[in-house]
Amino acid sequence: MSTSRESILSAIRKNKPDLLPLPDKFTFESNYPDVLEQYQQTLQMIGGTVEVVPDLPTVSQRIGELFPNFKEVTVTIPDLRYLADVDLENITDPHELEDINLAIIPGRYGVAENGAIWVTEQEMKQRALPFITQHLVLVIRAETIVPNMHEAYERIQVDETGFGTFIAGPSKTADIEQSLVVGAHGARSLVVFIIK
């Protein structure tokens, strides 16, 4: 005498579909004549500021001009650490980041189609940092900008870096009345320096 459970499981075992091969890997071809130019246009369209600079000393100079006399600044780029007055090495609880006004972080890859930058926990040091800071500066190299998300995902090695996130523009949210609020859920401004 078989139970209902046994008869259901038996029917499932007998009716397994044939295994099918996985589809071929699919990617989009982007036709951007200049991915750097496309990245700049996209980031500006979504509310970010972008500057192409020749080197880190120029980044340092521009940060001083854009954010004069800022306090509560943290930097995870070794060559720019002298700009910081908050040392992340001394912070173990993310709640201690609540007063950060400016975070300066390197990014791994930029994506021309949406203005995003891939940042890993190795670069940000604290997962909350790029979202809790009032103002965010990301620094990438021009040669790391890819046309689309497909190419970005091909480069990402999560098993090597662990947690990471794409950041695109300052934080934005809008309600049903189409009232846009910038900075409600993250940084109020995003400046991206592209070293070329």
C-alpha cells in the first residue's frame, strides 16, 4: 500500500525532463565611438560630476578646491591619505562613520552605459562608507572604463574581492508626485576623477 506522498514522489521521478545544454554566452556589442566620452555624458546626466585629470597630485589639488576646509574626511587611496583627518584603521563599528563628510575611494571599473563604478570592500574598507558619507569622491583610471555591464561583470572576480557594489551618481529618490530628493539614502554628491 503506497501513501499519497510516495505516489507523488514516484510520479516526479518518472517524469524528469531531459537535460538541455546551457545557452551560448551572450553579450551586447556597444557601439560607443569613445567610451570615456560616453561615461562622462552618462554620469553628468545622472547627477554626478566628472573630471579627467592627468595624475593623483591633480586629484589632490582639485579636491582641495572643491571641498575647502572640509573636516571628517577619510581616504582609502594610499597616496592621498594625507588629505584625511579620520583614520579608518581605528574604526571597527560602522556607526562611527556617521559624521563623515567626505570619503575618497578608488574604483575598479567604470561602466559607460550607466555611469556606474565598481567598488569592492577592499577599496572602501567599510561597507557603509560610500553610503553614509555626505560627499563621495571616486577615482578611476580611464583604461578601466568598459562600454557596458556585460563587460564589467566579465572582469569582476568576486571570489577574489568579496563584497562589491556598483555606485552611479549621488543618492536619489522620488515619490509618486515626482518630487526628487538627492542624498536621502546616501551621498549628496558624487565627484569622479578619471586619471588619463
